[in-house]
Amino acid sequence: MPPFGATRRTRRKAWLQVHLWLGLCAGVVLTIAGITGSVLVFHHEIDEWLYPQALLVADGGGEAAYRPVADLQAAAAATLPAAARLAGATYPRHDGAAFSFRYAVPSPVGGRDVVQVLVNPYAGTVSGTITRREAGRLLPATLVGFMFELHYALLAGATGEIILGVFSVALIFSLLTGLIAWWPLDGKWRRALTIKPGAGPIRRNYDLHQMAGFYFLPVLLAVLVSGIYWVLPRQFMAVMHMLSPETVRRYDVVSADGGSGLISLEDAVRRVRNRFPDGRPSWLYVPNERRPTTYTVCQEGIAGARFADRRCTVLDARLGRMLHVEEAGRGTAGDTFIAWQWPLHSGQAFGWPGRILVFLCGLACPLIFVTGYLRWWHKRRARRGKRAIPTP
């Protein structure tokens, strides 16, 4: 029977092989997702830099001075054909930003364009329009839209989401097996946690790979898990229901209530503000083909929330009855876990420090992949060199 230490080293080599091949196979996806994710941390700022005339307005005094939502919606609709269908809206994210309405507009080539209409919330006038996607075009029409689709679906639609989800699972296992392989069996933690001074390029590459993987491990795990939630929601929720059967995903909430006609978007926002006066409205989801009977009103800056300060309320679109509230600390443990996914993935859970941390984590992804690949290549070249040495 081999000594216990030898057995541990054997197992460590096996885990190292698992880490190696999972990383090599999924590393390119990690690099793409990491770089695009770093860009998307600042997607609002990038959009405002590219389209300042449409997205930015003169500060008129904040939300108390806004025109009624119905007036803003009417101004937006007046710029588009009658057949245009409201697909969603977004409150200004600061006092100098425009109110945004997204419409699906019939295209002359068939299908529908996605057009964003920006309205000055103080004056009630349209400040500009941005075509986010054109029917018949493979790629989105804006830089941020391109980055989002590359990040979440590799520009391959539903197939890309599945690929990204599967590789994300593989990367989680690669990270965990890498941690096992990295763990210093001899107890020399200082060597394991630092870069050796004066080391040569091969050793420096090895240390960089270890350091980037170890120090960014918690953030990488959080981002990968939340990414799986967004690209493979049904599979993710199936696992969640095994752990917390009562967990509800707000996107799955439907209403079976009767009633004729729909309440207005303004009425939906008013009902939520009356129930939850704290928090600034942000994303507004309207009835559509997939969810024809619900509105969802999201708020940010929830009072008393130190980190995940986001609340999303689902209402019946015909009666205005509240159906579900997604908020960290409300409902089951699974509900709280779900409510944390977007704040964690975007870094918004911890404000600017969180966003910067996620930004740096995204940049660490190509560093981890490239240094890991070079480590494999160095070892492969060394083995070939040994085989090439003739025996006497």
C-alpha cells in the first residue's frame, strides 16, 4: 500500500489533469465572457458617451419635476408608426438622463426593428431615437448591444446560451480542481500566495496563473453561477427547487385573473410606488407575447438595503393586483439567492467598489487562460525535449 503522502500526490495529479483539460477547452469562452463583461460593467456610461444628445438632458430638478409617465409615453409613441408595440421602458438613472421607451417597430424587410425612443422627462419632448436592432441583420446595431449578445450568447442565439452555460459549469469545476491542485501540501503558504522575486519567465508565468486564479476565485465563482442563472434559467431553477421548493422566479409569474383590458404603465408604476415608496424606479417590463398578463416594476436604492438594493414587483396587468415581489431578504432562502444574482453579476451589489472588482475580474479571465495555456505549453515542450535526448 502506498504511503498516505504519495496517495495525496497521486490524487493531486489527477485533479490537475481535470483542471488542465477543462480550462483548455473552456478557456476561450472564459476570455470572451470576461472581456465583454468588463466592458458591460460600464455599459450605461458607454452609451451616454456615444449618444449624449439622445440620452442626456439638462437636470430639471429630479423625479419630483418629471412629467407624468403617460405624457412621456404618448410623446414617444407619436414619433413611431401606429403599429409599433411598446416592449419596455426605463426610468432615468440619474437626474440628467432621459426616460427611455423601447418599441418593436414593423420593418419594411419583414420582422421588427427594436427602436429606443428617448424623452426628456422634464419637458416631455423627444430627445432622440436609437435603433438597437434592425430586422434582417445578424448583429445588433449598437456597440453595447453587440457586447451584450456576445457576452450572453456568443452571437449565436439560444444555441450560444446553451454553449455558454455548459462551459460555465465546466469552468466552475476547473476553478475548484485548480484550487485542489494549488493547495500547498507542504504548508508553505507564503510561496503559494506570492510571486517569487527574481523568478524567470516560466516561473513568473506559473505564479501569475496561480495568483490570478486564487485571488479572483470568489468573484469568478459568483459571476459564473449568476451567469448560468441567466443563460440556463430552467435548468438552474430545477436545481433550486430541489434545495428550496417554494422559490419563485419573477419571469415565471403569470396571472389567471379575469378582467378586460389592461391597466396603463403609469398606473402600474403608481401602484408600486404607493405600496413601496422607497426606491427609484428603474426597469419597467410590460405585457408581451411571453408574459401577456403582467407588468414588472423594478426599483433601486431600496431603503435599509446595504448591498442588493433592488426590488422587482410583478403585477396583474388587468386588475393591478400584486403577484410577487423579488427582493433580497424577502421570501424563501432561494428567493433571496435569486434576488442576488443580477447585483452580483453586474457588481452593483457593492456600488462602485463592486463594479470595479467585477471589471478587474473580467480582465483577469484572459490572464488566467493565457498563463494557463503557456504553462501547459512549457510542460509539453519540456516533455518532448526529454524524449528527444538519446540514451547512451
